[in-house]
Amino acid sequence: MPAALPDTQLQLRSLVTPEGELQISLVRVPVPAPASNEVLVRMQATPINPSDMGLLLAGVDPATLVAAGSDKEPMVKGQVPAAAMPGFKARLGASLAVGNEGAGVVVAAGESPEAQALLGKTVAILGGAMYQQYRSMRAQACLVLEDGTRPSEAASCFVNPLTALSMVETMRLEGHTALVHTAAASNLGQMLNRICLADGIGLVCIVRKPEQAALLREQGAKWVVDSSAPDFAEKLVDAIAGTGATLAFDAIGGGRLPGQILAAMETVLNRSATEYSRYGSPVHKQVYLYGNLDRGPTVIERGFGMAWGVGGWLLTPFLQRIGLEATQRLRARVAAELRTTFASRYTDEISLADALKPEVIARYGKAATGSKFLINPTLDA
Amino acid sequence: MPAALPDTQLQLRSLVTPEGELQISLVRVPVPAPASNEVLVRMQATPINPSDMGLLLAGVDPATLVAAGSDKEPMVKGQVPAAAMPGFKARLGASLAVGNEGAGVVVAAGESPEAQALLGKTVAILGGAMYQQYRSMRAQACLVLEDGTRPSEAASCFVNPLTALSMVETMRLEGHTALVHTAAASNLGQMLNRICLADGIGLVCIVRKPEQAALLREQGAKWVVDSSAPDFAEKLVDAIAGTGATLAFDAIGGGRLPGQILAAMETVLNRSATEYSRYGSPVHKQVYLYGNLDRGPTVIERGFGMAWGVGGWLLTPFLQRIGLEATQRLRARVAAELRTTFASRYTDEISLADALKPEVIARYGKAATGSKFLINPTLDA
């Protein structure tokens, strides 16, 4: 173990008080000593994913956060909306560590041979509490990266890549043959486009701006539809007709888009109908909401028959559904294609301390496609 | 074959023209001669179910219909909303017979022994085009009723009874243990209540008026919640907590109720949660929309985690899913409990000609719980 290893480290925490105050703080905690089958990873790159926002911000509008605490014990505060409080009952008063995934270098290891074998290796890890300087992890759970891989390249090995792959797995498992994806210019959307191109799967990419459409087209996407265009509805029908998609994944959650997608699918299905079915097409049409970019209500204007569903979709339950072996197959593909299919781009690299600055939170908390933040805890040293 | 059998008969038809005009008419068509394995049923009782409305009215507001045609060839007309027209593409210009189910007496039969055996019997039948005076049907498809059963008692043997039973079957098949039902004071709702009481299944009955709540309580319902009451939200949570329901069937379709039901389920599930799950309870919560009493949009205020679904539900695909044997088991139960569990009540008995009067359509087309119309085509003789 290098002599330089400190006794304590910085860790980012999020707390909701029983009175509804959100407190995000940087606290000093012990550096854990790895158990026999564990390693200690010096964190160098951990992304701020949309899936981290719920735990971190607890539904607080990031623009309303104010600085509190001191230089030594920095903190930001905000007020949780009253309507959101019932959902946080089980976390009230608990100071929670944050961060789903990240990568770094193994700087210490337990005595087991498999832990020792990882010393000095760059690894990607998953499992919460990544927004800190040192994270212990079971050796077996580490994804060991090829020599020469930089931690920033491996920071997002799990959430986005496995989500994109699992969308395609869901498609196959539930009997669909093509996909619709919204917020399609996101890091995740670009990955999904690369997967679908590689696997020969029809993908309808819905974006919200012309420059996002151009970006995806440059990357080879065939069916790109801009929801801000006046002819969006017709172009969506054309793209669904061109692909045969009857399944959609929507990152936005709120608004009318899920219903519009179902209506476009039904229009395409009815085009080829040979006789009138009073209940609409019998082909099941499904939209899964996997994100919450728009927290407003989902407004579904029915009129696409009775064979449809809208519902939540989450990665972890899906991986449990397909089982360990199938999950390992997906992970192996991520490792093999980390610098191609599953490459992520970041617009900003910040320290843990930066992640507590109200003006920085206002930027990464905006949930805008096109900006993507990476925390590098070595900047706090 | 009785000498009195006429050559022609009256049949109710619904037509949407390519220009979007709805025409409901009474036309004279031949009385069919039954094939070898068929019988001819003189229709005496055929209900106007919510599931008949789509084909009959094509989305036209019944209050806007006007009389047209002559005494000899009566007709009513109305304008189909432009927004509904794409869904009717496959029926434009086709004059369609209407009516899902009904009962009557077998007045003629083909030469096969099984057809001959039904002569004089009262039977219930399913299969469309019931709003006429004589309907031919395969002998095997007839549900033969106990001697002494009046056709009016057997008019609704299929749609409501099989739907109510299939809701309970769906519950079992998809791993739930109790149910929520909206529009619970309807004929279907009262049947479902009797089934759940008999089978010991927890049922939350959501109604829209105090008198409907009283009606269901008189019939033994334990968990009745009135959505017009100021404490609806709390009472709904109490009822869901009391039953453990994680599945709901909603007849209304539009509005905020499906989301409110999911939120109440989530509140109950979180009560017993021992640790904070940032994505909400992992227990799947489902609302199936099986009706369209409110044609407005379904507005889902999310905030009940990610393990949820809302979707359409239809009887026929469900019966196909469970297969012939399971369906026969459900039908046998209906026949055995026709005068008890599956008894229907009608507020109005009308002729085929009455069914074309604008003031009558305005009443049966209102989709109001508490009124239920039965067509008796013998009144047209």
C-alpha cells in the first residue's frame, strides 16, 4: 500500500430534513481499509448522470439552491417541494452518499489473490457512493479495463451502456422489431444509435432541436425526427412506417409525446389493416418512460385503440429479469467496445467541491441534452 | 319450421361516409336460412353495452344526432369529429350491423342433430349483428339456458360476466391479490363485487356519487370510496391499505384518476418500506383502462416511482391469452350463476325503431352509470 494513502477523505452527501430542507454537503469520512476480497479505488472520474439527480437534488429546482456552510465544511441548501415530500419519507434525516458509477486506479487491496491481482489496475465500478475520493469495492465486481484506458474513458461503463443495450434486449424479449427513442441526441441516445446501426435494428431518433438532428445524421442515423419542426407529426409517422417500430423509450416523461408516439404507431398499423377493427389495431404498442426530464404530467390523448401500454422502465429490475448470465454478456460487450460504441463525451470536468457550487449545480441540474459533467475527485487533493 | 317465419326482417346498421357523416338506419334484409349445423334465433333481448357504442356512434356526440329518412326507412344522422376520422378509415362507406350479444328462442334449425336438438330452446349468443329480429348461429356456439329462463335474464351472458371474471383472472395471472375498480356501481361493477365477495378477494369500489356508494354497501361491498367526497384521496389510501390492491381496472379512461390510484398504491407500499429507494417502491402497480366514459386525455401526474404501468385492456385478447379451456370454465360459471352473481338489471326496454330516435339515443348514449337499455326486437313486429 502506498505510504501516501490518507486516513480521511472527502465525500459528497445529500440530506433531506424532516422540515423539507435539502442539504448537499462535503463531509470528511475515513478512508476504508479494504477487506480480504476487496480493493480500494482512488476515484478519478465519476459522471453526473440523470439517474443521480433524484438522490442528489430530491426534486429541488437547482436554480433555487443557496450556499451555506463554510470553506472547510461547504454546503448548499434548498427547499423540497411539499408535493414531493411524501415520496421522501424513508430518507428524511439520513445523510446519503451519492454517485452511481465511476472509474479509478486500485491503490490498495485485501490479501486475497484476486484482490492483489488488481493493484495498479484501472477499473470501472458501480454501486452508489462514488462521489468521494476513495471507494472500496469487491474485487469480483470491478470491470478491469485494458491497459492504457484512461479513467475518464471508463467513467460511464455501466448506466448508459447497459441501459442502451437493455432497451434493445427489451425490444427482443417483448416481441418488437424496431425502436423509437426520445432525447435521442443524449450520450445514451448516441450509444443506442451506434448499437442499432451495428446490429441492423431500425431506430427512430426523436430530438428537440435541428442541431441535434444534424449531429445524429452525421453519426449515420437514418430516421431522425425533430419535435420542434412544424411537420413533426407526419415525419414521425413516416419514420415509424419506415422502421415498423411498436416500442418506444422516452426520457422526457411529461407532456404529450408518449401519446403522440402511440398515435403515430396506430396510424401506421391501420394503414395496412384490411378490415375495420372497432377497438383499433390488435398489435400491442408500448412506450416506456425511463427518465423525468419534464416533471409535468404525462398527458395521453387516447385514440389508438386498446392494445397499448405506458409505464416506467428501470435498468436494475430489467437486469434482474434477464438474469446474471445475460447481464454478463451485456457487460462483456461494453468492455470490448468501450472506446467505440460506448464512448461518452463530457463538456465539463469538475472537482467534488465544484459540484457544490450553486452556479455549477444550476448548469448540471438543468437536464439539458448536450451538457454532461464529470467529477474528478483528484482535483480536490 | 313454423309457417309464420317471414322472408325479411329489420336490422340496425351504422355507416360512416367518406365525408364523415354518421348514418344509423334500420334496413330490411332477408331472414337467413340456417345451414346444417346452424340454428335461427328469434331475438328477444339484446343489451346496449358501452362496448357497442364505438361501432354504433363512431365517436359522435349523441346529443347532436338528428332524424332523417322516412317512417319506412328510418335513419338518424350526425357528424363524426374530424379528429376521430383517421381511426375509422377501414370502415368508411361500409354499412355495419351492430350488437355484441343477446338472447332469444330457436325458431328454426338445420338438419344436423345438434341443431335440431335446440328447436324451441332459449339460448344466449355472442358475435355481432344482434340488433335484428332473427340471427343465425352455429348450434355449438349457443349457450343453452335452463328451462324457464326468460331471454331478458340471459341477454347479457357474455360481455359483462366474462369481463368481470377476466378481471379477477388477470389479477391472479399477473401476481396481484386484490383489485380497484372504477365506475364500480355499474352493472359490471356490481357483478365484480359479487364475484369478489364469493371468492374472498379484496375489492376497492370507486364511485362518483353518494347514492352509488350506498347501493354497493347494501350489496356487501366493504371498501367503497366516493370520488366526489372531499376526503377522497385519504379514503382511497385507506381502502388500498385495507386490501393490498396493486391492480386497478378503470372504465373512465380520461382524467387524473388512474394516476391518483397509482399514487395511492405507492403511498401504501412506501408506508411499509424499511429503507429509502430513490426510484420508489419496486412493487409493480398497474391500471388497465377498459372503457372510455371520459374521452378526454388521461393525465398522469407521475411521482409513484418507476414500477408502474397504464394501458388498454380488452376482453377478447385476454380470452385468447388464457385459451379455450379456461374460457369454457368462465362460461360455465356464468351459466350456473346467471340469476345470482351475473344478474343484470335494465332501466329501459325498447324496440329497434326506438333505438333510432334521437331523444332515446341521447339517453342511452350518455354513458351514465344507473341507466341500462335492452332492445327487444319482438316489439317491432
